[in-house]
Amino acid sequence: MDFSSPAIEAIFDRLVERHERERTKMRALRAEGVDVNVDDYLLPVGPNVARFLHSLILSQRPQTVLELGTSYGYSTLVLADAVSQSGGRLITIEIADYKQEHARGLINEAGLSEFVEFRCGDAVEMINAEPGPFNFVLLDIWKSLSVPCLETLYPKLAAEGIIIADNIIEPESARDSARNYREAVKTYTDLQTTLIPIGSGIELSVRWPAGHSKL
């Protein structure tokens, strides 16, 4: 991944190391039968998806990127660095204020705050409050919320706009909701969509311009 500075790359490496530590800890706790509160842990898109997102933004140069699910800032950092190089802006939405404050600290440390607008609250309400259009959307929230968010953001998705939904294959516990999301996407006749088996599985959907039909 071609980050814009070694300092940003160092912050990303720190997040990767945190995830590895926490993943090991979670596995150990679960093996002991201990309940794990996943909200306390970093659950990132992972390095392969991060590279894909970063490269896609650099190549497509979207004007407005929307992230649904700031969490602790792993993907936010990746998206923010990409839009800083491509001339766009990032709007990121999260319902947990303590997670977003952590992410805000990372973005400030990285020197990317001028490219990021933070929104804290219910995702559907926050999407409704934004005028759009959105050129690129990362949908990385609880899968049960994916369909309501899709329905809300779709009217504001630009022609040739891209939606990427994470966690389509894993975790197994979210597969029913992921299937519901994939079925919902297919009801939009101007969305071309495909499952890409990288990371935990992503669904990539592209909106065709008016007058064009799906391939």
C-alpha cells in the first residue's frame, strides 16, 4: 500500500499489530469459555481489503467517500490517506462515540483531519442528513443494518458510484444477514454486483449510468 508518508504507514502498522494481539487474546478467551465483548476489540477489514480499497480510490478518484462504521479507525485511516492523494473527502459515521474519538485521534496524529468529516449517531439518520451524492461507500457495520443503510444511501449514490460491503463470507454468524444484503442489492436494476473472496469477503456493487443496462 502506497501511503502518503512513513508516519501514516507506521500508524497503520501499529493497528495491524494491535489486531494480531487482540485476535490471539480473543481466541484464548473463547477457548476457555469466556464471553467476549467484541466492541472492545479491533475488528478491521484486514490488510488485503485495505490495500484493495486504497488502490481503488486512487484509481477511481471519487469526490465523496462515505464510510459506515468508523470503529477504531483502521479503515478510516486507509480511506483518509487515499482521498488525501486523490483530491476527495471522507465522511465517516459511527454510533459509538468512544470508538470514533479513538479514530479521530489517529486521524489527527496522521495529519489527515482536513480530509475527514466525522458523524456520530444512527447510520440511517446520518445518511438522511447528508445531501450526497456519494461516489464511493464502504459499508462495514453490523450486517443486520446493511439493508436499511443500502435503502437509504441508494438514492444518493452517484452514477458509476461504488458500494463495498465487508464481512459477506465471515463471520459465519452473520451469513444470513449477508445473504439478505446480497439479495437486496440484486433488486436494484442499475447495480452490477459481485462477491470478491478477499479478507472476510466483500460485495462490490457499481451503479451504471442512466441508459445503460447490466452486463
